[in-house]
Amino acid sequence: MLKHSLQFKLSQKLSPQQIQLMKLIQLPTQAFEQRLQEELVENPALEESSTEDNYDLDDYESNTDDYEDYDSEHIDTGDINIDEYLSNDETPDYKYQTNNYSDDDEDKTMPFAAPVSFHQDLINQLNTFILTDEERDIAEFLVGSIDDMGYIRRTIQDIVDDMAFTQGIYTNEATVERILHLVQDLEPAGVGARDLQECLLLQLKHKTPSDSITLAINVIDQQFDAFTKKHYDKLLQKFDVSQQQLRKAIDEIEKLNPKPGGSFDGNQKAIEHIVPDFTIRIIDGELELSLNGRNAPELHVSKDYQEMLQSYKDTSEKSNTQKDAVQFIKQKLDSAKWFIDAIKQRQETLFVTMNAIMHYQKEYFLEGEETKLRPMILKDIADMVGLDISTVSRVANSKYVDTPYGTKLIKEFFSESMTNDQGEEVSTIEIKNILQQVISEEDKRKPLPDDQLAEILKERGYPIARRTIAKYREQLDIPVARLRKKI
């Protein structure tokens, strides 16, 4: 039976501007600068501070209180007070100019290197071989199938089929296998391998022969699974060698590069430098917090927009085209005003949140000892600053702070708490550091399993279950005891 009913429901939805603000808060300094440049391109009414354009948007007040979608709003150009949009600043431009440069100063720029790519280097090496046209086509196709780490992740049959369908090259698996061996002779050693085992073997065969190299080749070729699982007793029995001989062979294997393509100089990706979003300094025994100035750009309205509004004001007969232009200008001005307000709100949110974190962890920032880090969760800071937990998370997730003890990721200051045997609350960061120290000092010939690690920490005053030890160990990216074993 169908029936109609009326139901009232209270719901809260974020406006597009609120969503944009949340995205701005989440951005670190470098990403924020990129977002700022995008806004400057999209909104021609928005410009950064310069000596020529000194119109301050603080003097502009929008006629709309709730920044709704202006593109769909009809604006009556007759109601626009153009004087509110025009600058009263008549200070001449030369007042803002400096004359402390000589005529022979040069604008020097840093030259950029143009390195040869990894794949192009392999192609250049192929030019030293005498190959038929078909062999060269196959070799170049194989080089194109090598990923950035130096591996070919496809089967020979798939490569044969792909060349037939996409390149019109009809060949067989035996020919491709023969050309692949040629490609695997290229530098760096190990390139063109289809798996880790083959990669290590190729590198070992490039080395000068010796007893250790021969044993290493046999270990990788015949007992690769036992080697990866560190079953050294099985290897000693299989090859009938001493521990010292096996140790030398393993040392040779550990010198190999499991990702030969990643070591190519021309294949290195640009290094991403960390720009601290905050700086904490100790001045006269007190903490001082500052926000990176690149987060506080000075924005202004384009001078051209002022002139267009002035022209409209001075025109006695106003055409429809002119009215449309004024409507467009007002939309851009209102959008610029909102963006600047959002930037200011972002600055305030970042500062008050980091200020709360700094005072919460005051002992650590004054002394630099990680044992002084207090247990701290997002809710603790959210309650202090009166913001939502998600907002605090956005601030902490991708921001860095420059401290007297190095540049730190803010989210690393957050940790859960646990109670030690004296009933005191301690940070899990402190426990992880102790766990890492215990593992680093263990006898690598007999690594400590998780249950013994739990007993050691219990003796030190931290009653932790074995499963918790396993969780912390995984978070520290430390393998199980069997994989930490060394001969």
C-alpha cells in the first residue's frame, strides 16, 4: 500500500566556499603557492602586490554577505556603487621604486641540465651493436618495455603478440629471447631482468669471477627461496661450505642493486625540498612561533579593472555591453574578496592550531628529548582551539615545523597513550623508540622474537602484549626475527 507522508529533516551541507577553504587549509606551503598561482590565472581581477598596482582589497566590501554562486546571480548594474571599487590611493608610483642597482647589473639565470633519459641511454648503447633491421626493431621494443626500475614485467609470449599487433613485427619467442640476452648485456648491469632473481644473477655474472662470486651465483640460482627466507643452515648443508665462506658470498649479494634502473643518473626525479610551514624558536627561555611568510601573500585588484570601472562611471550613455562588463567585473571582485578572506582564515587556523600543539608539547620543544613528548590525540588540540577534529587533522597531516632540533612533520607529535607499571601515562612514541633500540642492540645471529621483546619491555616498566609489539614493529618497518637474522 502506497501512502504519502511529510517528514522534516535537519541536515547540514558544506557550501562550495567552505569546501574550498578546507582544501586550502590542507595544503602545505609549496602546494598553497601553486594553488595561489592558479587562482591568479583564473581570476584576472586578482594580482599580487607590486609597485604599480597598489589597490588594497581590504577597502572593498562585497554587497553579498553569504558568498554564493555569483555566476548564477543576476546583478542590477544600476545598483552598483562603483566608487567602492575604485582606489583612492593617489601616491605616485615612483614613491615605491628603488634606485640601488647599477646599469651593468645582469639578470643572471641558472642553467638547467638536459640529461639523457634512461631509455634513450639504452638505445644509444644499442647503436654499438651490429644488428639487422628486424633485430634492432625487436631490441628497441624490448628497451621500451623496460620500466623505470630496470625490469621487463611481461612474458616473452606477450611481447611477441604485442609486437605483431601494434608494430607489425612478426617473430617468434626464440628470436626475442636471443635479443633479450643482448639487451641484458647493456649497462647498468641487471637491466632487462624479468624478476629479482634474474636481476641479481645478471649483476653477479658481470663481476670478476672469484670463489665468493661463484658461491653467490649458485645460491641465487639454486637456492633463491632459502636465501630470501634466511635459512642459512640449509645453505651451509647444501653447498658444504663454512660460515665464513657463506658470509662472504652473502656480502657480495648484499652489494647488488635490486633496482638497476633507479640508479641511472639521468633517470633521477627532481628532488622535492621540504619547506617548513612554521618555525619555532627559543628566545630567553620562551617558545616563539612564526608562520612561513609565503603563506601570507599580499593580493590586490588589477589596475585595468579600476580603469574599466572608472570609464563606465564617466560614460553618460551606458550600453548593454558595458553593463555586462561591469557585472563580470563585480563577480570577479567578489570572488577575489572571498579568496583573500579564505587566505586570512587559513593563516589564522594554521597559527592557532600549531600554537596549541607547541604549548601542549612545551617540554619537548624546550629540551628536544622525545621522552618529553606527551600523549596527544587530535581531539586534545581540537578542544583547545575550538575547531573540528577534521580541521586539526588537515593542519597536521602534511605540514612541517622547523624546530631547534630539526624539521619535523607535525603529525609525528601525535600519539596514543598507555600506562606504565608506575601508573603514569606515557606516549607510544617513547615505547617505539625503546623497542627500536632493543632490536638494534640484539644479537643478529639470534634475533629476538616478539614474545621475548615483550618480556624485555615489561622488565623496563612497559607491560605490552606480544600482539602490540608486533603492531609497533610493523609500524617501524622492522621485519620479523627470522628475517633479521645474519650469519
